[in-house]
Amino acid sequence: MRRFVSWNVNGLRAVEKKGFVEIIAGLNADLVALQEIKALPEQLPESVKNIPGYTAYWFSAQKKGYAGVATYSKEQPLSVIYGIDHKDHDYEGRVLTLEFGDFFFVNAYFPNSQHGLLRMNYKLQFNRDLLAFANTLAAKKSVVICGDFNVAHKEIDLTNPKQNEKNPGYAPEERAWMDQFLGAGFVDTFRMFNQEPGQYTWWSYRFNARARNIGWRIDYFCVDQKSKNRVAEAAILNDIMGSDHCPILLGFR
């Protein structure tokens, strides 16, 4: 069984100072997907760029200190796809895909719709284009999509749903797209195993939110429908600190 981890690190240079390399070594994952790295590879220390046993692939945003994704892999991929071949999105460094013999591994950092929902139209366009890209891949072989989707799908996925109904990450348009995404044949793997409330992956730095578990589940591992039987486990690793998000885990046969 392969072991996959996804983690929005909210700044790779910041989390490096909080034991990042040791955390990754301890997780012993076959693939590690990072979002919001906020760095170019040349800005990172060698210890982060060359973690023993892994090859790192980088897709940074053109804007410095913003967005960006990276994937560490123990296995050599057949190919690496940078972006989704879309000029409106790819300069923000949001999607990095590694192809292996029997699956694609898509590391995605979805846009935040922002305060006042100012980027909602852009986010929804990104979501549509990402789904079209994923469907193209799924026609060929299994697809694993992971990352920070920047949306809590259902009331169970955040502490205060009523107060957040018009806020970024829980606006009706964002939740409706998540319905469409799952309706198109993708599976939220965590909910295959866990139907309990209070399971979150992101907590505000304010109001002591993490200690009080006032959070949101906005990070996901999803697979295409035909690959559902390949999912062995899915979990939230909420004991791992270093970011305002915690890592999530997928076991994939």
C-alpha cells in the first residue's frame, strides 16, 4: 500500500524552522503534496530541497511570497505536468501533477474567494477548469486529487456553519461546486471512513481556535469513482503542528 500526505504549510520557509524536515521523515509517505509554499526553490535551504529518499518537484507562483505547490516523491514519475495548461491560472502555481504507472497524483491549491467574495468568479472558473482537467486524466487511469480546496462542503465540516454562510470557504456557490465535483464522480475519501463532526484541517490563528478545535475541514484527498476500492484509509493528522493547517493522509492500494 502506498502512503500519501497532503499539507498546506502556509509558507515553507516558516515551517522549515518548526521541524519540517523531521516531520516529513517521520511521516514516511511515498508522496507528500505541499500547498502555499510561498517560495521559489532557490529561496529554500538545501535541507528542504533535498530531503533524503525524495525527489522534489516545484511549481511556484510568479508572484513572490504567494501560493505555489510542491510534491516530494520517493518513486520516479513517468511524467510531470505543471499547471492545467491554462494561462488564467498557471501563473499562480496552483496545480502540479505527477503521473505514475497506474494513477495520476494531482496536488492542487484552490483559490480563496477572499473577503467580500471578491475572487468568487475567478475561483469558480478555476474550479471548472480543474474539473475538466481531472476528467481528462480520469479517462486514462486512476486519479488522486489532494490539497487545500478552500471550501468546507457540509455543515459537519466547520464549527460555525450558520455564521459563515456568506463567508469565503462556505459560500453557497462554493459548496454547490463541491456538490458538482462529487456528483461528477469524485469521492471525498475521508468521509468514506469518518462521519463524525469536529474533524478539521484548518484553524484560525486567532481566538486560540486550534486549542478549542474551532475549525474547518477544507483539505481533501479525493479519488475518481472507479478507484474508490483502491482507498485503504484516510485520516486527519491533527497532532502535527507547524502551520494553521494540519496534514491529511491517504492509504492507496
